[in-house]
Amino acid sequence: IIANAFILSCRPGIEVIQKAGGLHQFMNYKSVIFTDCGGFQMSRGMYEKKSDAGIHFRNPFNNQKLILTPQKIMEIELALGSDVAMMLDDMSGYGVSEQEARIAMENTHRWGGESLRIHQELRKKHTSRQLLFGIVQGNFYPHLREESAKFISSLEFDGIAIGGVAIGEPMQKMYEAVDAALPHIPEEKIKYVMGVGSPMEILELIARGIDCFDSVYPTQNARHGTIFTRHGKIYIDQGKYAADFTPIEKGCPCHTCEQYTRAYLCHLSKVEPGCFKRLASIHNLCFMMKLLEDARKAIKKNTFLEFKEQFTKEFCRKK
């Protein structure tokens, strides 16, 4: 999972999480945790301005002025104790000019070098094993993506992320941005596309050689009543599910499917939306985990393309 270092530093604050023994203990999560720097929040209007030094924010909880620099965000991410930290980057929005995209990319490159140097110093000082990933930017200009991928790959990051996608662009534009960067990222580096996504997008990117992802997509869909099954999406608030006493998906091991029926979830979506959103999110997350487990198995068997074709046929079939 990924947590937002900037937001966590605002609330509950680094001191609280450190007193708990770090982010894993604070949230009782034993597996891998990434922390992001807050660059994405720039595209959502949470920042005041950018300067050569970093990003100027206002704390969304108390309106206090803050500036995120490579030094500051590296200190925050190390203090949180995540397994993988992300460098400070500058993400330009969809539809900006080439000049604006280049400025953001050049900020990203400068801050990337600073982030790496500072992180290496802090990691040595605190005997930390935290990894640091670089982030490729360049918006939707292929030559900028190529330039950025070459620069970020030239630095000693533990993995390489492709950022600034899944921000409202057409799907084909996203694939073009990824395809422009990928040939210039070393094969042995872990490759991470940020902000993706849907089951079909993830499978398409796995086929291109991408290793990891993060997205609000499964929980966002769940909160709006859209549930994933191997035979496509279902919209659980529809009347046809009001008397359907089967689980969302037979054989699904998630808590929701083992305990509740479609009829009950349909009812909850109308009378107890908070409870419904939690149960629906549990199922959609379990669905995504199972999808990736199956993809890994297919890769090991050298049958991934067949698996992808069969999944697509079932998931996208018309009802």
C-alpha cells in the first residue's frame, strides 16, 4: 500500500507515528508500505506556488504555510519508517504546454538528485534499509518522457516510477507516455506506474513489463456502488439485486463474500452507506489482490498472455 507522507506529517504528525514505533505499527500493517512525497497534491490545487527550493503548501487542516524541499520530505519519509520512499517530484497537469511540462520535469530532475543525495546520507546516519525510488516525469510529450527516463535512470535509485499519468488523460495517452519512457529504464530496475488503476490497465502494463502500481480505483468504485467480479462489474444498488441472496462472487475468500449477500449489500447501499462502502471496498481490494496473484502464477508458467486474453474476455463481456 502507499501512504501520503505530506498528509501524515500534517495529521496526525510525525511525532505521533514515531511514538507508535513507525508507520507499520501505527496502522498494524505488516507488509510493504510505500510513502509518496505529496507531488500529486500539486495537481489538485493544494499548493500555493513552486520555487527552485521546493513546493509551497498550506496545511489542509490548519492553513499553516509549509514548504516541502527534498531535505524535508526525505526526513519525513525516513521518520515514518516506510519500506520505500518516493523522491520529491513536480507533476504537471494534463493539457499543459510543452514549456510548462519541461519546467516541471527540470524541477523533478534537480529535486531527484538532491533527494537521492540526502536520502543516502540519512539512511547511513540512521542505519535504515529504506529504499528510494526515482520518478520520471515529462507529461504527455514523448521526447520529454524519453529525456526524463534517461536522466532518472542515470541516478542510483533503487527503483524507477513513471509518474504524472492517470490524471484525466485518455487511456491511449497514458500508454504512449509509459511506452516512451520504458525503453530507457534499465531492465533490472523495479518499474512502478503511479496512479493506475483498473484491472484492464494493470494487465496491459504488466504485459509491458511494469511491476507495481497504486490507485484509488478499486475503493473509489466500491464507494460508488461498483463491484468487481471475474464476469465484469456489477452495480449493486440496482433493483435486480434486492432479492439476490448469493454472495458477490462464489468462491471469493473475502470477508464480505463469506458473510453477506448481494441483497444485503444492496440494502446497505441505500440505508447505511458508510458500512456498505467498507464492505464493498474489502471485496474490490481482495479482487485486485487475487488478480495479481493469478497474473504472477501465469508469468511463472509462461502463460500470461493467454491469462490476460481470457480475463479480458470474461471481465469485459457484454451482459
